[in-house]
Amino acid sequence: MSWFNRSTCDRLRACMKDNDPFKEQKLNKFQLSIYLLPIVGWVPALWTLYWKKGDREQQSVSRLSVTLTLTWLLVYVILWLGAAQTSEFLTLRLLYLNGLLTSGYILTCLGLMIRLWQGKSVRLPGISRVAGEVARKKDM
């Protein structure tokens, strides 16, 4: 193992350091994927919006993530409270609907992440528009 010394390691690190020209783009996509994580992605997304960090795409995906999560949470709580206040007949149906809603939310987030990594648009027809309107009203 005489060929494997400190200078060899240093040269290898230097070659690998800037070998990937798309490293910054991959890092940006990874950060956007963090924003789109179901249930927990709204925290870093809200942080980005609150401190006004990131470029236009990061702001847009952050708004979408927060709006999507808050919409899911609001409907989830309404269905859960409705199930707690009604008869057993309706309770099962409301909780079943709640499970379908949660599954849809998670699949939507995963679908948006897949679209992001494919290089396609990360927008939802109704929710992206609502998130943009809320941001414009806040800026006024």
C-alpha cells in the first residue's frame, strides 16, 4: 500500500472537489424536496418565507408547501372533530374520509417531488394560485 499516501489522497480530493458542474442545481432541488416533505416540510418552508430567503423558485415552492399543509391540516381537524361529535354511523365514514384525505396529501407531496426531480413545473392548479394571491396581498 505504498501508493496510498497523504499526497495521493489530497490529489484525489482535489479532482473530486469540483467534478460535478450540476452540484449547485442538485443541492437546490434537494432543498426544494425538503420543503415538499409531507407533514414536516412546512417548517423549513415557513422559515424561508419568514426570513425572505431564497430565490423566486424557493419562495414559490415554500408558499405551495405551507398552503398545502395548512389546507390539509384544517380539513383533517374539521373531519376529526366532526367524527368525535357525531353518531357511530357517521364517525366511521368521516374517519375513513380523513384517511383518504391524508393519503391524497402524502401522494400529492410525493408526486410534486417526483415532478421536481424530473425538471417539470411544481405547481398545483388551485393551490398555487391561492398561495400566490396570499403572498401578493401580504406584500401590499
